[in-house]
Amino acid sequence: MIKKKLKKAKFPSELRLDLVSKDWVVIATGRARRPETFKKEKRKVREGSKKTCPFCRTETLEKPTLIFAKGKKLNRTKKIPKNWTTIVIPNKFPAVLPSETLNQRTKGPYQIMDGVGFHEVVITRDHQRDMSQFSIEEIKEVIDVYQERYLELMKKKFVNYISIFHNHGEEAGASISHPHSQIITTPLIDADLQKALLNSEKFFKEKGSCIYCLMNNWEREVKKRIVFENKNFLVLCPFASKAAFEEIISPKKHRAYFEKITTEEKWDLAEAFQKALSKLYKGLHRPAYNFYLHSAPSDGKKYPFYHWHWTILPKTAIPAGFEIGTRMEISTIEPEKAAEYLRKQ
């Protein structure tokens, strides 16, 4: 009897483990799309009228908490000066409000507290150009603003966590087309960051080193997923990308706190951001995207094991039943191919 050799199955995907979150993601290696096909997709570009834009009509805005003009911080005034380039204002429809008490209480088995915190909007002047089209100098100004407000807000009562994020495009949840970022503080630490802190601390205690530094050093060695690097920062498509063309901007040196960033580092971060966003803009034809900061909390505790970073998530697909039901993401392109494609843009 002749035994037939069984062909080794060629799997259509890989399951990859995110070392920090411990989440598994599905990388569609077998049926992955070619990078250039993402560029051909039609994007929703909703550009509201400048005449009716609330961020262009500065006379109707709230009193600014911070004003910058071409890289320089200006004195606060009730009226926004004509030469402004970036301003920060309180959100007109805030998700949280400052308070002297959390008003914690229970209702049956449930815990409740008031939504205490600060909610601000960071507005850049140009009505149409988003950050993917900014110069390094313009992005550096935005980073200066982020740091200024972070340092100020962390002093406030009940501010244990500061979320800085940016939504660009309708698919990314931007309700106003004029480019802007948001800053929200809360007394709580978000679940995603909390999980990262716990796993980072566990690794640090067991291995005596930072898990993010381990990954960054490996990426610099293999060079498959790096999109860009300069003296102080790496831009890479993470090994276990949760979305196609996801990018991480991470300090090369071990740094736990974004707010302690130096002037030199801010310039290099601005260059890294400019490269990361402009490559997405060119390579994916103006995609909607979100980016957000994860930094050690501002609750007064020490987090020597953590490593701050920015995550950029272009909107290339809509989560469906599998992703929502399992909380396991599917990326339709291998991070290695995504990084290779973006490097050429």
C-alpha cells in the first residue's frame, strides 16, 4: 500500500500576540491585500464651509486657555488675536466638568461618580490642511501646546489620567471638519492603558528591563517594520498591528512621561509625526485616521517600567461581527508589507 504524502496546509492567516496588551490579532497573510489597493479606495472628504465653521469664527469661541503664534506662546487674552496659529479652548459641549468632589455613590450593585475633569480643544488655524500636510515647524508647535496643557492640567484636582487624541475624517469620528485635537482628563485610568501598565510592570520585575525597549531594539535589528527613524524616535508598523497600516511613534530612549519631553526631542518627534502622517496621506490617498497618546498616568505614582508612545490608526476597514464579538482585530495586510510600502512614500 502506497502512503500518500499529505501536503502541509497553507494557512490564510497568522495569529500574532501583542506582547504588552496580551491581545491576539489576526494578520491575513494568505489573503492579504496589495498595499497599493488601499490608495485606490474612495475616501469620504467632508470639508465644511469656512464661513459657517465654528473654529474659524473666533469671535464665537470660548476664552482661550493657551494661544500660540508661529511657534511662540502669547499672553492670554479674552479675545483671540488675529495672528494666532494654534489655540486651546474649553470644549463647548464637554464630556466632563471640573468639580470639587467626585460625588461617588452606589445604586444597587452599581458604582457611580460624576464625570469630573477637563475637556479642551486644540485648534490649528488652517481650515483645510490637516496634520498630514503640516510642516515640521507646524507640528512642533502642536506638540508644544500638548505639553503645555499636559503640565498645567496634571496639577488640577482629580486629574489622574490625561488623554490627548486627534480624530481626522468622518470615518474617524470627527464631527467638525476643521482640524483639531482634544484633551480630556479623568480621575480614572483607561482600561487599555491599565492593562499595559500591569503587563509592563510584570515584565520589568521578571526581566529587569522595559518590554517596549526590548521590542524597539528588536525592530531596529530586523528592520522589517520600521517606517522611519531619527536620533530620538522610531516610527514602525507594530508586529501585532490591530489595523492595516497602524503606526507607532516611540522614543528610542526609555521614557515613561511624555510631559518631560525636551526641546530637542520635540523637534525629532515633530519630524517623526510629519513623516508618519505624510506617508499615510500619500500612500493611502488622504485616509481618515485617529492618533492618541499613551503616557504614564499623572496620579503621583511612579511608573519606571512604562514607555510612552503615540499610536496612529488609519481607517481602512469597518469592524464587523468577528472583531466586535471576539475583540480580536483582523488586519488585511502584513505589517512588514505595510512598512515597506510606506517607506517608499
